[in-house]
Amino acid sequence: MQQQLPLRANYVVSGFVKHGTGSKLIPRSNYSSQGNPNYRRRQEKMLSELLSRQWALLHPGTRIHKIMVSDTEGRSGASQAANKFSFRNNTFPLLGDALIEETNSERCFFVVRDDLLHPFVNGNKARKLDAVLPLLDAHSVTDVYIYPRWTEDTDLQGYAHAAVSCAEKGIRAHLLLRGRQPEVSTGYNLVSTMYGNVMYIPTSVYANREEMLSKNAEIIAGENGCVLSLCDIVGASSGHDRTESADGVPFSSRSLHNQHIAQGAYERSLQKVVIIKEGAGDVVALLGLIRLVEYLSQPSLFGRAHKVEVIVDAGTGTTAIGLGLGMLLFGLHWEVTAVMLADTIEGYKRQEKHLITEFMRCYGGDTLPLSSNVTAAGIVNWVKRFSPRKFGNVLKGEPEVCQQIAQQTGVLVDPVYTLSAWEVAVDKCQTQSGGTALTLMLHTGGTLGMFGLAQRYKSYFNAMQHNS
């Protein structure tokens, strides 16, 4: 039986579960220490401690749908992409032991419906915040500052999700945006305004956004408050970077307000302001994705014996990197393919190397099955979108494709993010045969971004009415 849709609770503690009696938590690559039983015990203990923590999601489970793909003859007026295939959705597919024989005879792929996790806090943002929110609560954070890389409505979903989650916990969320306030707020822009504090900054002032953000954060903190990054809190919680200087002040406290507040003063601060990177691209965000991999690899779902290729769209790339780490840590014969949307392959590889290095530093790289070889080789297969374009742009006919998918399957994808992953998943299942990897698409949410896109691309979206 497939797990029911999880409900959100205050927080819940989840422990590491070893699935099966003979499973080994070893990476796919060969390491000389694998044969050492003491190393394996330390490794298993570290993974147990890594996942035995407070989580924002009551349960890591999510709905899984199965999409059957077939050729179809196109309709006049429809875009070429829309009339190439037709789709059918099985909302209660057979998983576990029946998985392989069920899928060998048909072209299909599976969709992890993380877009259904929460009305607003869904998709990959819910996974990234899974371990972040309890951390903010534990440190009595009063305010959170998030600055997006881009300022279109489709790019504000990360802030909107964080604003809603923080509001549920009594934490104030702040967002600085470049330019003027739109005449009509809609989609994620409207959600951000309702749940958080949105400030519009002139382009000339916004040029040096990190300095601008730091100054505004210090204003919120006040004279007796403090400003930290999420990494500072992670370091304090994990015990890393706690080396004291000559005056006895921990180096991790050097980033506090006015650069001289000691740890005791931080704990007494009335205003505690934390700056979160765009897309929640901090190392602690990886933990929620690792937890998702543990859930999906249960014997009752996709198991550990099957080869699985997970397809995901990539904005900052944090989600793909977290999934790849989870696959490596649990020794799965799985792969993650990320569709590059907002950066070059060199930029994504730099982000991958940075997050893996930070993960090893914060969570015990000497015990976990990671090494400098893993950092250099990479754990994500980065691929270009089938129809490359400047990030945030929509091509003619793509809203019609999203409409067709929605009408035939009940799954809503958007042309900026999730359509790119859907296209790759459809292409993968065309060559599907016995012994090949199962194709699994992670739906990263973004539904409300369609409202903003409909305003920007009125003619494209109006065309859907003539083809329906």
C-alpha cells in the first residue's frame, strides 16, 4: 500500500531505518575501508544520527503517480510538442515487488507528487525547509531574511514558501526586491506580501545586494540583536567551527552583529536575524532530500534492488545535489539527472563541489562514505533543457503543452520549471525496456507561478482557449 499524504505538524523526530536484513550502507564507488566492520558500524551510526532529528514534515511520504505514454496524432492548431504524445495517469500504481513486471510491458514513468504536500509550502522547497525550520525554532530566531537571485513571480516561490512556514511559527520573514511594486500582485508575489514583509528597492541601490541585505538585517536586529547566516547556526548545532580565539570568543560568533557579541550575548538577544541563501541553498537543506531518498528506497516503494533514474529541474541545483548525496549515502544503484535552467554546467558543478565539501565539514566527512574523489567526480548528471532559453522565459506553445498534460493526467506543470523535467522523463521512457532503470520525476511544485506567467505572456495563454 502506498503511503498517505503527510500532514504538517509542529515537529517530529525521525530516525534512520535500515531496510532489509542484508542492506549495507555503502557508496556505489569502491572504498578501501568498506571491508572494515568498525568503519561500517561508525558509518551506520553517523547516518542514524544524521537523520535522527526534528523535522518540519510529520512524515516524509508523498503520493506517487504513474504516467503512461503513448503516441498520438496531433490536432490542428496545437503545438508540435503537444500533439506528439498522449498521457494517462494511474494514481494508485503497484509498487514494491510488482514494480518491474508492471512496468516492463509499457512506456511509463513515475511522478513523486511533492506539489501536493501543502497548499503553499510544497515541492522541493518543503523538502529543503524540512530540517531548516526546526533549527530556526530551536535557536529562537525572530526574523529571517531571504534574497532571491531573480525577481520574477516564478522565482519568488522559495521566499513565499519560507514566509508561510515562518509565519506558522511566529517568525517574521523579509524579502528585498529590485524595482517597483507591480500594479497587480498575484501568485507568489501576493503570497509573499500576505505572509511576509516585502520591500522594493531601487535598482541603483540593489546593485550591491549582499551589502544592502546586511545593512537592512542589522537595522532589524537593532543594537542588542544579532545577525547570522544559516551556516552559523548549523555550525553551532553540530559542534563544528567552535574553535575559540585568544579572547575566548568562538570564531563562529564573529559574524554576529558588530562582530563582537559573544555566545552568551547571542543567546540573550531579543532579535535574532538569520539570512538564508536563495533557493534555501544551504547545507542543512540537503538533509530533507536525503530523508526523501530514504523514504523512496523502502521495499514497499522502489526498493534498493531496482535501478532508478530520478529527473528533477534545477534552479540553484540544491535539490539535485541533496538527492545525489542520499543515493550515495544509502548505497543505491540510482542516478539523478538535473535539467539545468538558470546557470552553466560549470556553475552547477561549482555549487555541487561547494555543498558536498560543506556537508563533509558539518556532518562528519571522515565517517560518511564521501571523499575528495566524490567531490571531484560529482554525483549529479547535469543536462541541458531540450529547448534552451534565458531563464524565466516561456516559448510559444508551452502553455498549451501544460494544458494538455493537466487535462489528460490531472498533473499541473509549469513551463519554467517542471515542464523541463517532464520532457526529459517522457524522452527517457521511450527507450525503456527490461533491465533498464525506472524513470522517476520529482515534481518540485511551482503551481502558483502560472498566475504570474499568465500576466507576462497573455497572448500565449490566451491561445489555450482556442485550442481547447
